[in-house]
Amino acid sequence: MLTTRLDLDRVRAARRHIDPIFLDTPLYQCDALGRELGCTVSIKLETANPVRSFKGRGTELVASLLTDQGRTAAVCASAGNLGQALAWSGRRRGLDVTVVASHRAPAVKLDRIRALGTELELVDGDFEMARERAVNIARRRDVRLVEDSLDIETCEGAATIGLELASGASTFDTVLIALGGGAMATGVGYVLKTLSPAVEVICVQPAGAPAMTRSWHERRVVTTDSYDTIADGVAGRYPIPVVLDDLLQVADDAVLVDEASIVTGMRMLLEHAGLVVEPSAALGVAAILEDRDRFAGRHVATIICGSNVDPDAYHRWVRA
Amino acid sequence: MLTTRLDLDRVRAARRHIDPIFLDTPLYQCDALGRELGCTVSIKLETANPVRSFKGRGTELVASLLTDQGRTAAVCASAGNLGQALAWSGRRRGLDVTVVASHRAPAVKLDRIRALGTELELVDGDFEMARERAVNIARRRDVRLVEDSLDIETCEGAATIGLELASGASTFDTVLIALGGGAMATGVGYVLKTLSPAVEVICVQPAGAPAMTRSWHERRVVTTDSYDTIADGVAGRYPIPVVLDDLLQVADDAVLVDEASIVTGMRMLLEHAGLVVEPSAALGVAAILEDRDRFAGRHVATIICGSNVDPDAYHRWVRA
């Protein structure tokens, strides 16, 4: 019996608060990619929506709750995708959204947040510094702080992906989930372990930003002094204890992958699946590349979680 | 009153015979692309499925009909996407599929047809030569010939895209549809003109393969001696008379675009929408680029109909 913060009825109910544009995303087998990887590969595509990532599922839920509570403003720290999604969900509901991000975030993510008419504050440090600044802004202005992975709605939103994976025509041996703060991994993992317990849930994180994976293996919060990865969407240093508690229950494994594998994964997704993805979305393919024997002949689903990538960096990576 | 070969009840019924993997595809507004083009742009994405084009909608219907009729084999001529889709739909139903294609078709399309275990016959000439050869094979072997755009199921399958466009949350001023043989243009156009008559239906064809567009403007079949375009998916020389009859009733306009605009369209879809597309799928954006004033401020939907493109050619085009 799982005793996580998640609840299946709440996840099912969450669908009603999410704009359908983020729901029931494509889930299909990609033979060309599977042939290259030596296994059957199904793609769960979370990029064909106005914010080009899965984060809209969670921000729709958050923004709808805030509106119900009569709130008129919110602030969040973001590596880029949460901010864009909260800006999109907030704009539709007249919420005043402030996003705090690191100045190192991809320009395209920052540009799209600004384009949505949202206040964007940049900090000199990394994502954890943005988190600190967001906390301060929320206190100073007395507005609601939206915290990715900690706020249960962000996990429940992501968990609706799990409902779609579990209800699809195919059954999978393994689902590969990019691991950052843990909203997607705990949300999707919880639903899979509840509805399809035989499916193996593997979280994948860059070796250059390994805090949550190390924490999972040591069963206690392990922080790092820095991170260094192109997978900006999953880079953090301070795992959230309650999120780790949930992850310990729903993940079968957590693996780390090298930057070179992430780049190769991006290139393979382009060449064999015709998909432009940001580095975080290539973590699943990277995990297969680093351990082909483990996945040989199996049916693996990988969630393509975002495609907000700077064009110049992208071309440099995939053409190298 | 439209008097085409299409019928709304039949199109609605068609959905039941099509694998859901091809249905209810993403339809979403792409702000970044819209900003560049000076109008509101909605994307109807037909590439996130196992054959990476919209053709599965029609071949599912065709193959299901053939199976019901007790047929065990079929042959089709194809520029590449129909063949891949018929191979996919046939394989699931135990149909013996033969595809005839031009040796000039993109290698990736031919490879994917072969990978589906289908017999592939290549002709030295162009697509019209492949059509002739397919007719001969069908006669010689006494197997069913599947003819794109002429067989009403191919139009009805494509027409289900129209149902989804008409039932979406957004209303459009204009829908841009790639024009080749006419299955998609007549199918989608018919549904839109029936359910959303105020929506303008504009067909887009390359200036280098203008037979159907010229025919539409002259209201009679006009053939050409050759074609020359990178948009291999819509290249033909002999319009089918009954398809032209239907097109004359459902299209508000048919326009021709230059190769340079198609390339720019592909590049913009990559840079601003994160989408890899084959040239035919960029025709809509190309049409906007060639007549910005016409579309300024309007809400335009464009169907991204395929993404089967040779990687090398693609990179050459988008990085030029």
C-alpha cells in the first residue's frame, strides 16, 4: 500500500480543471527509434501545446485553485517551463504572475515568459537562488508562492500523464521519467504503481545534477554544491524531503546519465522520430543508450516532457 | 448546397474504423510562430503517430473495408506517405500490401515502407509513372488498387481532420490545406464548408507542381508535363476529374507558393514551433509568407500533414 501525498481520486478529478489542450497527448510507438535502440519505444508527447511542455497540466490546476480562492497574484521560481506555463494559465484567469528565474536559463524560455505579459525577475545565481528570491517576493508582497514539486497540484497535474499511460491500448514494461524536483516522477510514478503495478518506473537524471537521484539511493536528502548540465529543466541542488519520501515509494530505480548520452538522445529523437526536444526530454533515450542490455527487447515508454530549447544551442548539439 | 462525393454521416462514421492513435490530434495556438507571421496561428499536428503523417486516417478506413470484403491484398502508388500508412494499416490486419513509388521519393519514406515488411516496387519515372505501374500490378494480380484521392475512403479519412477542426474550442478565419491529389483538401474542405461555412478554405500547392491549382482556377483538368518541387508529398501531374469537381465546391481559393517560401516555412516551423516537418507540411506557412497582408490579424489554422523527411536534405534546407 502506497502512502504518498498523492491520491488517485484527486488525480482523476484534476483532469476537470485542466484545459483539454494539455490532456490526452499523443502516445505512439516509434519503430524507427526502437530499431536504433534495440527495444520497443513508445513516445508520450508533451510538447504539442501552447507552452511546449507538460507543465501546463500542473499550472492549470494551480491557477484554477488560486482563482477559486479569490487570489489575484502568484509568484514562482522556475527553470523556465513552469514559469511559462503558470504565465499562460494565469493570463487566462486574470492572475498577476511573477516568475523568478536564473539569468542562465535558456533565452527562449525567458523570452516566452515575457511574451506572455508576465513580470520576469532574473537572479544572478542558479535555480536554487531563484527559489530563494521567489520566497522573499511572496513574503514581501503577501502573494501566493507556487512551489514546483512541493505544491501537490504540480504533482497531481503531472500525474494525469500517468492516467493516460495506464489507460492506453499498450502495456509497457518500463516507463522512463525525467527527474528534477520530482513532480513528474512522483505523480506519474504514483499512478503507474497504483493502476499498473507491474510497470517498472525508472527516473533519469543528469550525472551533472544528481541530487535527487543520490537522495533516492541513500534514502535521505543529499544536496550538492553546484550542478553542471545542459538539461536545464531538471537541474537543482536541494531535493524537497516530502517529495523524496514519495519518490522512494513509487520509483523502482533512479539512474544518472552523461551529457554525451543526452546529446546523442536529442540527436536520435530528431533523426529517427522527427522530434525537436530540450535536453531534459532526451533523458529517457539517454538511459537506454547507457544500458542497452537492460532494455533489450522490452517495451519502454518515454515522456517527451519539453521542447523549449535555444535554436543555436540545439543545432550545435545535434549537428556535432 | 454542396453536392460532392463526400457525406457528413459517412465521415462521422469513419472515425469508428480508424485506430484512435490517428484521431484527435493536437490543435493548439503557437504564439511564437504567430508573432513572426503577423497573425494568430493554430497548428493541427498530424505527425505524432507511428507513420508520421495524416495518411493513416484514410488507410485505416481503406484497410478495414478491404478486410470486411474478405480481400487479402492491395496495391497502391504512393509518393511515400500513403504507402507507409497502408503498410501499417495492412500489417495489423494481415493484408498483403504492395507499394509502388518513384525512385526519386525520399529514402526515408522508402526505408520505412520496407521496414513495415511491405513489398516495395520502384519505378524509374515520377509519381505518375508509379500510378500507371500500380494499375498494371492490380490488373495482373487481380488485387485491389487503392487510389489516393479517387477512393472516397482516402478523402473521408482525411475529412475526419475537418471534424476535429470544426469541433475545437477555437474558431478560425482561415484553414490552409496542402494540395496534392486533393484527398485532404476535398475532405477537410467539405467538412468545414458543411459545419463551419464561414471559415475560408485555402489550398496551397507548390508553383513547381501546379496542376490541381491551375485546374481549380480554370475549372477544368489541366495537366503538366513535369513537376519540380521539394514538396514530394503533393507532387503530381494528372488531376483526377471527380476530385477537381469536389474541390471546386469546397475551396475558396487555391494558391501557389515558391520553393524558397517552403524552405523558409520549414525553418520557421523549426525555430518558432519546434516542429520538424516535410516540405508539404510547410505549404500553409509558405502561403502566409507570400501574402502577409491577406492574413494579417486573422486566425489561421494550418495542418502539419507529415514529417517524413530525409535528415540530410532537411538540415541543408533549414540551415541554408
